[in-house]
Amino acid sequence: MAHLAAILERKIKAKKAVIAVMGLGYVGLPTALAFVKAGFTVIGIDKDPEKVRKLRSGKGYIPYLADEDIASVKKLKATTDPGLLGRADVIIICVPTPLNKNKAPDISFIISASRDIAKTLKRGQFIILESTTYPGTTEEDVLPILADTGLKVNKDFYLAFSPERLDPGNKKFNISNTPKVVGGLDRRTTELGRLLYSNTSTEVVTVSSARVAEMEKLLENIFRSVNIALANEMAILCRRLKIDIWEVIRAASTKPYGFMPFYPGPGLGGHCIPLDPFYLSWKAKEHDLHTRFIELAGEINSSMPYHVVDIVADTLNKSNKSLKGANVFVLGVAYKKDIDDVRESPALKIIDVLRDKGANVYYNDPYIPTVRTDGGATLRSTKLTRAALRKADCSLIVTDHSCYDLNMIVKNSRSVIDTRNAAKNVKGDRSKIVKL
């Protein structure tokens, strides 16, 4: 073990280790590029041939990664062939971990990636799982597949978990200035992980085990989910009491201790916060424990799209207009501002519910030319014009993209339902604005 680990350590220090990244999405591609920029040769593996084709031609497919940054990278070898995993010294798994239709964890992508690795697993390789998952996955699901090869963990190969910490579109925090957590299956492996990630992150935090690292990631996002749920419930209550929740939060935020602001919204989206709580609550049931607090937060956050539709109906009623047959212009369908990601976006549920109730729905999103809702509807983005706004019985801001001219939107809309407090600085007549 010491001999193989020492060889790998020397390779990492000399930047001679070849790194393979499995899954070139919102996490995998930035991770691959970070190691390339640090001086490593990187093999990027993805099953989508279109992604590979674009990367080979120097083009990107993630808005906040510029084409020139990708074109300048010479040591990224993009491929669809998992057979090349045998050439790598380090393999980083960055594949999706969605939920199935019953809200149970779907780790089939992790299992598939592990099986691909096992086909070419060789002595001295270091495998790191970054995909968010429940505690125990690294040891209980990945390790048995690799161990079936006959090679011994901590002796012939090394295995660790290091949760991804990427916030798509965040202009302040990125891979390099966000601390990286890593936990291996033994102390030596953890140290290898620290050494590796010190090339891409200014700070690496080591923990005692892969299970701790897996749980740490879930705690991060459950913390946000629970606090957002509290903000959402307060927003519903404040609406009943005719109190501006945004003003309440702004005032509470002046306290220099004991309070951290979280904000309400139309629902949760993305690949982490809407999903991760279900991973932990599912695992807890294996141990006869029901995580009631976590599950309640999930219920509140999941109900917000329906609350938004209720506000639309109430707003239309005040104008003697029924929701059935009304024209509703949805502004923004990405799950957060300034990105093209619609995974778990609350806009998809809102559109489906509005359509089910008979509304005529059209949308604009500068990042998403077409969208398919969970209900199977395929819509094309409508150009954001004065005419399109005036046609609508109400405009509904679901995603507050920075490029939106809020003054123009409010001026030309009959009413604006603002789920993000995006129009807080709009000048002139604010009587059209209906807050969450």
C-alpha cells in the first residue's frame, strides 16, 4: 500500500497524474477544467456525444463558462469511451443523483460509473465520488463493485468521497475559493485527497471518513431547505396579515448576531436543495427514524408553486377575470437567475398547474429557447416585448434574470406578480406589483 500510495503522491506533486472526470455537466466540466488549468492532463468522459463534440471543437454548453476558456484548454481529452479510464491515475465521479417518481434516491448513474471503472481498474488508482448521495454510498455501493475485481481497497486502490460545492452562476464563489471537503476510507487516502484538491482549492478540509463527508454535504443543503421553508411559511402568513415579508426580513437582517437572512420564493430548484433532503430521510427510514422536521420543510417548499397559482387567481379575480382563459406571461423558467438550468425548476410545475386550470401560458427566458414541463408540454420562449406584456392579463416573475428591464415590464403589464422581489427598485406606479 505504502509503495503504491507513495508513487501516486509523487505523481500528484509533480502534476504527472492523469485525471479522469466522469460526467461533464455543471459539476464535472468545471472540475475537469480546474485540474487542466492546474497543470494536469485530464480525460473527460460523458455519454452525451454532443457535449464531447462541442468540447473537442473548443465550444462550451454551460453559459457561465466562456468558449474562449474552453478553447484555450489543451490538456482536456473529451471522449465517450469509458475504456480510457484504465489510463487514469485518479478517477472523479461527477454523475447525476436524481430522485425516482416515488421520491426515492436513484443512484443508478453512480452504479453504472462504478461498473465502468471496475472493467479497467488497476493497482494504484484513486477513485473519488463527488456526486451528492446518502451516507454509506461510497462504502456500501461503490466499494463492493470495485472489490469484485479482486483488488483490495487501501492496498491496491484507494477510495474517497469529496462533495461537490459548485453554485452555478455564482460570480463570487467558485472551485478555487470554496473550501473542499474530503474523507477517505483510511487516513492515507484522505491525505491523498487533500494533496490532490490542494491543486484546485485554496483550502481543503479533511474529515475522518467518507460517511462524514457524505453527511456533511446533505447537512449543507438541508440547512438551506429548512430555512427557506421557514421563510416561505412566513411569507404565506405575512400575506394573510397584509405585511410585506421582504420588509420584515430586511429589518431582521439588521441584527448583527443570531440571524441569517433566507428568502421566500416560488419553490426550490436545481440539483441539490430540492433533492438532498429526500436522500437523508430515505436513509433514515432504514434505521427506523422519521426525519419529520426535514420532511415538513420539503412539503412546504413543494407547495409553493401552488401558492403562486393561488396568487395569480386572486390577482385576476380582483380585475373580474377568471384564471380559466386568462393569458399568463411567465418571466423566467430557469431555477435561478442568469443560468440555463431548468432541473427541478418551480416554473415547470407552475406552468403545468396554470395550464391544468385553463390558463393560456406563454413564457420568456433569454437562456432557455424551449422548455418541456413535467406534464409533457413543450413551449418556446416568447420575445419579451411591450406587445407581449400588454397581451397578458398578468405577468408572473418566476426567475429574476439580471437582464430583465423591470421598469419596462411593470410599465407595460396589467399586473405583475413578483415572486422574487425583483421589482423592489421599480420607479413610478407600483400599484400593479403583487408580492409573494
